[in-house]
Amino acid sequence: MLLDIQPSRPLFERSRCPHYHAHMTRSFSQDLPQLLARSNDAMIDLRHDLHAHPELSFEEHRTTTVVRERLVELGWELGPCPTATGAVATLRGTKPGKRVMIRADIDALPVTEESSLPYASKNHGVMHACGHDVHTAALLGVADILAQRREELAGEYTVVFQPAEEGLGGARAMIEGGLLEAHPVDFVIGAHVTSLAPVGLVATRAGIMMSEATSLAVLIKGKGGHGAMASSDGNVVLAVSHLAPRLFEVVTGLSYEGTDCACSAGVIQAGTANNVVPRQALLRGTLRTFTSDQHREAISRLERILRQVQDAYGVTCELVCDESTPAVTNNADVATRVLSSARSLMGDHNVWELPPASPSDDVSEFLNRVPGCYMFVGGAMADGSSGMHHSPDFSVDDGALSAVAGVLSTSAVDLAQL
């Protein structure tokens, strides 16, 4: 749906305000386009550096150093971080107001980049294949912008650079470590760049926006044996090969407001030699649903399929659901406010209310505890070369940085003034 949408207005609508004159007292909203322009080069440099040095979940040590040093340079007060990687910092305005948390994720994926970008990954087998480098650099841009206007701001702002979103455990680790007790807030916001929409498009919705995710592991055990005498009985290779294409049956007919649930395999491991039928095989995948009823139904269907596989191949199947994160659910009032803020900056035609999306994000852990809103911001390459998220050829335009930073900045300031 988003692929064919093109921005119909200038990137920052407010710069065209007819009463935008230098002799007038300038508000944050009036100055924001210029603030973004001044911080843009620094955001791009940071993004390119982070993209070239990606790090996996809970291993983001270099990224953490870059982020913390930049926050100190900008005058933010670093707070204790409940995880070994990541960062938390606070900036207080000079006027009374609400407390707003702005969250970005910082980890990369175990993907080998296939691009000719001058800032392509230098870490073989690791890549920012989902845009977290953009999220991190853009939030540092927000920190820069808010620091420049601190004397005129209301409220208090906390920026959170969260590790391990891709592993579904980072947000929970920060929260269980006392983040929200150490930094109580009234609202939380965040944004995810998307390669499926053009630069400047903003999309969100009230209520459930993204699915719940559950990591699945199925361990299959059989008797194994010589490849020359292999049969279907006890053959874990045949069993796992039969199971993988049946995962779609787990969610057949399950949807939420027009968006289908999903279940798929990402890893299949079996065997050590071409002439040996192994005794074990492992399938790892994810289940994505939108409601607890759908989750229960999908797990019930999967267990039924596993029993059928056991009977058909004389194996045993053990199901483990080891990690999960709830659905991303936006507070209706906060989403309405964020949509209004985004429209005032980007223009009405560049802000959309979208149906639920099947991907997941553990920002949901924050949103389940604090009223807030998560949004998508377009970053597609103009030549159509962006590639899909989590793929080796994924890329997004540097222009997304100002779009993400702009929407987060204006939304945060507007919320703080409520």
C-alpha cells in the first residue's frame, strides 16, 4: 500500500508559514526547519559511521560509546543505564511541563551486507538491515535540537537508546532493571524508518499498530542412521523439511482489521555429513499475532501439526517459545496528538493513518506501561533500490534522518506542553 505513495508537499511544511519573519519572536515550531538543517550533516556523519560498524544485540559496545560521548558533548545529563549497552540521558526545560521519553533501538542483524555503499558494513556477517542506525543518529539529532532550545522548552525529556530490539529482549531488560522507576515519564514516543514509503511520509494509528511476536524453536529427535539405508521412519531431515512449509497453516484465516497474522521459519539446522541421517534437527521461526485469542489458536494449531509430524515420521517434536514481545499498541489520545504534530510539520497529505502491520517491535514493552505512540517514517531510496527490511540489500535514504528527527522533536515538545 505504501509503495506507491509520493510526498505531495515540501518536506517541512512549517517553513512556508506566511508570518515567518526574522523580526518576530520565533517559536520552536518556527525554528525547527532551520534547526534540522543545521544538525543534518552531523546526523548523516553519525549514521554512516554507525552503519559501517554494526553490532549485534547486547554487543553494541562501540555504538554505546559513540552515543554517550555525543550526549555529553550536547550537554545532556547521562543517567544510569540498566543494561551494559545502551544509554539514557535527560534534559530539563526551564518551564513546567510533562515528562517525555523518546526511544530508539541501536542493534544490528546477523546479515552480510550486499551493497556498494561507501559506508557499507565493515563487520562481516553483521549489518544494519532494519534502519536502527537511522533511529540512533536521528535521536542524537533530536538531542542536539532540544539542547539548542533548552531555555525555551517546557517539561523534561529523556532519550533512551535501547539495545537488543532484534532479540526481543532489550526493552524488557531495561524496564526490569528499573529504567522507568529511575526516569518516570508521562509519555513515550518513537519512530521506525521504513523502506516501503518515500522520504517524508509519516504513518501511525491509534490502538494496535504492530503484531505480537513469539520466537519459536522446534527440536526434532529421531533414531538417525546410515544415509544408504535411510527411510522415513525416525528421519529428522524429512520431518523438518515437512514441517517448515506447513507453518503457514498455523495462521490461515487469522487476521486483524485486514492484516494477516504470520508464522515462518528463519533457521533450519540438521546434520554434519552427507551420508549420515542425524538424530536431531532444529527449526527456529517466529509467530506474529495481534490478540491473545489468536496466539492461543495459533499455538494450538502448531501443536496439532507437530503431533502429525511425529506420527508420520516416527520422531519426537519439542516446542519451545523462548522469547516474546507484546503487540505495539498506541494510546489513542497520544496518537491523535502525534498525528496533529506530524501534520503541522510535514503537511496533511504526508501523514497517514495506516492499518496494523505484521512486523513487531519491543517498543511495545514501554507502550504497555506508559501512554505513547510509535510511528513509521518513510525512507525509501528515490531510485527504488531500498530493498526489504532484514535483507542484504536493504538501504534507506539519508533524507529520512531529518524526517525522523523532525517528527520526534515536534511531537515531544508538543506533548510536553500538554
